[in-house]
Amino acid sequence: MTISRRHWDYNRAMANKNVVHVRIPALLDATTYLSLIVMSLLAVRGLQTLQAQLMFLGLSAASGLLYRFVFRTGRYEKNPFIYFGSQLGVMMLMLVLVPKSIDAIDFIFLIVSLQAALVLNRRTASIWIAVFYLTVSIAQFIRSGSNGYYAAAFYFVAYVVVGFFGYILQQADLSRQHNQELVEELQSTQLKLKELAVLEERNRLARELHDSVKQQVFAISMQLSAARNSLSESDKAFASVKEAERLAQQAGAELTTLIHELRPPTLERQTLSAALQGHLAEWSRQNEIEVESNIEDNLSVPLPVEQVLFRVAQESLANVARHSKATKVSVTLANDNDVVKLTVEDNGMGFDPDNAVKGVGLDSMSERLEAVGGRLEVSSQKTKGTCLTATVRRS
């Protein structure tokens, strides 16, 4: 993914230091739109001319559009002054148009104050809420004279409550985000622990095979070689001993390959390109098969993708050594438009994909790739070799 959505949210939030990026509650949508509709109906009734009514409805629609296309889409984050300043201007024009009752318009000021408390830091939100409160209070004094003190006192309490409520919503959503990050980190740690346990088990098996089974197979091969040397070709047992020696040597080679597959070069300490080149050199030496490699140096991909591609390369080469009877293998690793492609192609005996029995190895490779969002393609023809292609996005 990858850059995760969490980093994307963080970058958005840091676009302006005054902004706190939180999820906008659906209830705020309903409250804003419903308030604009009700306010328009109440205010229009007090307007005497059609022109004034249309102007007020236009201002109400402008406020709703600002909310929908600037606030709701997050565009306000780059410069919140533009959004809240525009809303202030629209609502001040509404106050000018309405000659008498302004209670409905005052309620819209409260809604926009709630928006500020929700998405701005405490200092910036407090400034905007104070501006909205003073605007409403001044309008009340102009309309009501000394009686405006009662309305100003009431609205002071209302704006404090709205600001506090918006701040609580903001902190609750920040806590939710923090908890979600903790859950993701715990899941990531759990996955790493599982991978570590699997790696430890593979290393243990590799050590056991190397220290016990491989040494015993080597000893058997040496004993058979000594027995063969003590016999002449005319002895009846010579052919059987020679074949047994060949089988013991083949078993030793396959054990060596298996040990390397169980315990590959540590990708945490070297790049995928370096690890793959080292594996190709060792594989070619062990199996006496020519390797032509075209591997892009310093290819940077996430560690899980590196591990999958390395395992796919290992399994592909193991299949070539066991089944293909190839004399040459071509391995390509390259990045094209953020898509990493690994290709393993041999000149061996090939097979008929329509009639062949799908093996565990191909299923394993396909499942590994699907786990990181990749896919596997295999093409082959009898006597014309096999081509395996693994593709996966870098992020």
C-alpha cells in the first residue's frame, strides 16, 4: 500500500499547522443542510421583495456549497482562513438583508463555529468562534439597543458550549485514529513475530539437515565410492554400486539446494538484487547449468515483496534443476513503471500446460505473490522450455 493511508492523512493534516485532520461526522452534514433550509424558510418570510428573497436564498445556497465543496472535501485544510472567512462574509450579508429577526441566522453562526472547533487547533478555533460571537452580538446591539445585552449573554454561553462540544468530538476522533494506529502496529508486530518464528524453524531445520542428514548422505556416498573402487566392471555388483553412488550424490546435491532454500541470504542485510545474484552464482555452480542474468542493481522494494520475489526465484530455479533438464537459464529482474517483474526462463524439455498436473511449487509461488498483490504467469511448450513471470507493484 505500501505509503499507507495513515501517512497520507498525516501529510494532509500537516498541510496547515492550524488544522487538525479528523473525520467529519455524518450528523454534521445533516445539521448543516437542515439548518440552512429551515433558516432560509424563516428568514425569507420576513423579506418584503422578491429580489431580497432571491438574494437571501442565493446566499444560503452559497453557504451550503462552500460547506459541500470546500469543507467536506478537505480543501479548507490548505488555508482555513479562506473557508471560514467566506462563510463569515456570506452570513454578514444575510444579516444585512434581514431587517428584523436574526435568530435563524445566528444559529448558522453556531453551526460554523462547531465546524471550526472540530477541525482547527484550540487557539485558532477560539479566535474564529470569538469573531462569530462578536459579529452576532454587534448585530444584536444594532437591532435591539441595550436589550442586546441579554442576547449577548445567552450567545456567550451557547458559543462556549458549541466550542467545547466540537473540541470533544475532535479529541474523540483523534483517539480513534490513535487506537487504529495502535491496532495496525500490533497487527504488523504480530505478523513480524509469525515470520520470525517461521524463519527460526526454517533455520533450525536447515541446521539439522546440514549437521546430520547431509553428513550421513556424504558418508554413504564415500562408502559407495570406496566399494566401487574395490570392484571391477565385470563384477555383478559394480553397476548397482555405481548407480547407488550416483543416487547418493544426487541426494546430497538436492539436500544442499534444500538447505539453501530453507536458509536464504538475509535480505535485511543486503538488497534483493545482491541476494539474488549470489544465489544464482551458487545455484549455477551446484547444478552445472549456465545462468544468464539481467538484474537491475539497487532495486528498492518493501521487505515483504523482496522476500516473496526471492522465494519465487528459489523455487523456480529448484524446479529447473529437478525437472527441466535445461542447460541454460535466463533470469531477469527489472522495474517498469513501479511494477517489478521477475522472469525465469530455461531451455529445457518444457511441458504441456493443458495436460500437466499442477504441482505444489507453483501453487506456493502463486499464493506468495497474491499475498503481496502480485501474480504469477507460466508459459511452456514441450522441447521449447518454460518461462515463469512474477509481477508485483513496488508499493
